[in-house]
Amino acid sequence: MKSDFSKPQRQSLVGVVVMFADTLRGVIKGLWPLLIVWIFRLKDYDKFSVIAGAVAIIVLVAVIAYLKYLNFTFFLDEKNQEFVIRHGILNKSRLAIPLDKIQQVNINQSLIQRIINVHALEVDTAGSSKKEVSIRAINHDLALLLKERLLENEYETNDDFTSEEGEVKVKTRSTEKEHPFIQISLLTLFKTGITSNYTRSFALLFAFVITTYQYIEDFIEAAGYEEDTLDSYFDPELLLRFITFIIVGILFLTLFINLGRTIIRYFDFKITRKQNSLLLSHGLLSTKSTIIRPEKVQLLVIGRNFFQKKLGIQDIRISQAFNQSTNKKQLQSAIEIPGCDDNERDTLLKFLLNKIPEKGVALKPSIRKLIFMIIKSLVIPIGVFFFISYLSPEMRDYIIFLPIYIIFVGLIVFFSFRNYRLFVNNDFIIKKGGAWDVDTQILAPHKIQGISLTQYFWHKSSDIGIVTLHTAGGNLVFGLTNYTKLKELTNYWLYQVETTDKNWM
């Protein structure tokens, strides 16, 4: 399929349905307080007026959606090497994005877009906190061609050649076919769903149960029931069984939620190799496609817990350049690849990093790191609990949970300290950390954009400090280790950055 992107093009006509849905959603979002009042007062209005008003709103939204479609065009300015978008109804706008500034192009498909068989193409740059452009309705084949063109600007430069007379020949495009790379099976997604991402879900569900229990207590107190009378119906054994039932129920619900989320989000996960990039596509209800180019990768994180290690799988997160002004953007920019086995992991590492990283020289944290973690996670929370118990004697009933907390948090602190390491060699900087979910962050020195060395005055006597490596995809922080060694490594990393001929993106 060929297409001339040098001429202004409109979106697919059937995409008016998507624009209608987007416009209607925007109207509802902006006027929802008035709509709620209007719904509750429907009986006070004449039926004909209600129907006429609803029809008028729908017609107005339809007209706005059609005008959005009509006035939205996009094309490639080959002369200035820009992707140009014109849009607007009353106020017309022209947005020109230099091709060399485009960081990422995603092809997504919501449920409505899937029904009418169109896709959304989103263009993102490293200098913005939001998507620069979103083409809401475009044919899939056309979207793939446009996506390839936007992300392979330098490919054309490589394909240009000049004759002996100095004449520039016509640019050509490779017809290299797509090669299957990695495909995550449904069984692997099932393994991933039941073995990962449940810590946060468990905490949220547990907090929900505690909050609900507190509401029930407040309701009983407000209803005028005597607390002593209710307590007479419960003995400690019954209460312990109830708590056990709640915790087991939360665990099963957490596993169910994670399993459903993993399958819905990563269903039919495929990685296809296109020339020198990877095309990721996945999704059950809404599909998403993302291109990864090795030179644009900033940080690579391999996550694995005990169960995943036994099953021989791990999750991989890839961070590309993002706007440093918002943490939310950082999370959104991380590309997740779930359930890779060891061979798939090594294949990805070789493609993205050109080699499998080796650990090299190890830096260990000072014993002060362990002391600080114990104070922060055990001493301070327990002290706060006893202080509150002193002010509110009813809190002393929860002291039976204190040994459980001490054992649980103590194990987390111990394994976190034991796994906390920084490995350095000529080609890579590798940070390992975590208690249950152990993450391995991998950074190539030439990706570093800045280095911060920190040493507080109370650290000088022990010669310890903290180093922060700044990249366009996030920061790598390692602290409370030998400060003299950190200064030596910092000088070496700065030397590597200054003398390398590699680009950071």
C-alpha cells in the first residue's frame, strides 16, 4: 500500500462517529452538574420539550463532530522535514512538528474504533507533557505507513546517494518484510497475572476493607447500639477467623483482578521486528501498537519475584525520553513487556543494548542504610502507634497485630538491604534492588544527561554519599555507599559521556 503524505489528507469519513463520541463525552464532562439537576427534575418539564432539547444537543454535537473532521488535515512537509497538522472550527490552528523531535508514535484502538474498524495515531515528543497530536480515525495500513515514516526520518538520509556529478538520486524505501520476534502466549499471561502486580492491589483492597469496617463501626455507634452488648456476641477466636477470612478473600480478589487486568491489557501480545526497530501490539478490548528503537531507549528494568523465578518468567519495562516535569508522564512512557522467559529476555537485551549486560564491579550500601531503613520502617511507626495508644486507649486493642507487623516489615527491610547493589563496568551501570519484587535497572553511560552527588554533613565522617544519574527516561539513584568511590565513578562516567560518539536518543 502506498500513500503520498506530502498532500493534505483527512481522516477516515467513518471516523466522524469517533469524533461524535469524543465531543459528546466532552459535553457531558463539562456540563455534568447541570445534567444531574436536569435529570432529577425531568418530571417538572414537558416531554416534548425534553425530547426536543435532547435532539437539539445531539444535532449540535453531530455538526461540531463533522466540522472537526472537515477541518482536520495532516501532511508531511518534505522540504522542512515537518509533520504538519491543521485543525479547528472557528479558530484555525497549524501545528508543525519537526520529524527529528518525534519521540514516539502509538497506534491505539478503543472499543468504538474497533467496531467501525479505524485506529487512533498519537504523536509524542520528548519536550511535551502531553500528546502533541492525536489522529482519531485512520485506516490501519495507512497508520502503519505514516508511523514508519515519522519514526524513520534518518533512514531516508542513509538511503540518499549522490552520483559522481553531484546529482542527488531519488530516495528509496526498503521493502524488508516484518519478521516475527516474540509472542506472549495466553498461558504465559496467566502465569504473569497470578504472580505479579498484586502488592499494590492488595494494599488498596485491604485499605478498602479497613475503611468499610470503620464506616460500619461509625454507623453502629450513630444508630445507638451499645458497644458492650455487641462485643458480647464476639469472642477472640471468632474475630480471628473473621479477619483470616477477610485476608484470604482479599488475596483471591487481588489475584482475580490482576489476572483479568493482565489478560485484557496484554492479550495477543506480539513483538515484530521491522528493520532496526520493534513493533509491539497488544490488547483485548482496545489494541495498542508501539514502536521501540534501540537508540531511543533510556532505562531498561527487569522485574522478577520468587514465583516468577520458579516459573522462569520476568517482566521488562522500557523507558524512553519523557518530559521531566511530571511523574505521571514517566509512568505512561514506560513500555511493559510481560512474562518473558530467559531466552526472550536475552534476545531483547541483545537487540536493544547490542549485548547482554554483565554485572562488573559491585558497590554495597553502608550499614547506615540498614539502620536508616529500620528507623523509618519500624522504629518511627511503632513509636507513633504507642503514642496514639497513650492518647486513645481503645487503640491498645490492636496491639496483637504489632508482632505480625514487626516480622513482616523486618523481613522486607532485611531482603531490601541484601538485594541493594550497584554494578559497574565499561559498558553498563546496573542497579539491583527490592525485597519481593526485585528490579534490575540497566543504563548505558552515554545515556546520562547529568550526575548529582550528594553528601550530608553527618555522612562525611563515614565517607558515604548518594549518586543520582539523570536521563531523559528517568533517574537512577543509589545511596549511602562509599563516597570516594562514587566520585571516581562520576569522573569516569563524565569522561565516557564527553568522549562517546553515540547519541543519547
